[in-house]
Amino acid sequence: SSDLGCPLPITDNESDENSEDWNKLDQDLQYTKGTAMVRISRQVQRETQQYWMYEYLYREKKKLNENQQPLVFTAIVLGCIDTVKDRYAIYIQEIGYEYRYTSQLSRNLLEGEELQLQVIDVQPIQGILTLSLFR
């Protein structure tokens, strides 16, 4: 009955004699410590993914700049984040990346609208990516 290395759930007949053992199992777990570790590991994972995305963009931009070509992507507007600052959530499908974009247009962007954006500057170590409307 211990195929996985831990006891199986208790049946009604055994509940009185084994209930104390089950209660002791949870006392050893430190949920707050585990939750903090998960939060930290997610942050590290996000930062690592962002770094390598920016590193990829940096290398692609460098490669294209040798031939005097801009690095341009099509982005889809997901929605408005801040109407005062004209900030939008956009999705760049070619690289699978969601980005916070400050619009350079004098009008509001619509959800689902497509934009051609050029990578102007990318600095992976500093976590800087600058996109501009490509015309």
C-alpha cells in the first residue's frame, strides 16, 4: 500500500488510529518559505528570459546593421495600459514577446491593430529595448 513511498489515504475504519500521523505531516512543511522561493525563482526566470530575448535581438540587429538594414517586426496591439502616457501592451508574434510600448502616433491605437516597429536600441545587460514606429 506504499507504492509511491508514502501511505495511501485512510479509510473510515483506520481514521482514528492514523489521524494523528496525518496531522504531523503538515507541521513540518514551511509554506511561507516555499512560497517566497517560488516567487524569487519566477523573478529570476523572467529576468533570464528577458535577457536572452534582448541578446537575440541585439545579435540580429548587429547582423542586419552590417548590411544597413533595419530590424523590423509586426506587432499587434493587445490593449491600452495608460491613456495619459499612451502606453499599450503589444505582442510581437515573430519572437513571442509581449512589450509595453509608448505610442508615437497622435491618435489612440485600437486593440488588434498591427504596427510595424523597428528595434532602435537594445542593451541586454541593462534590460533596455527601444522600439520605434517604422515608416
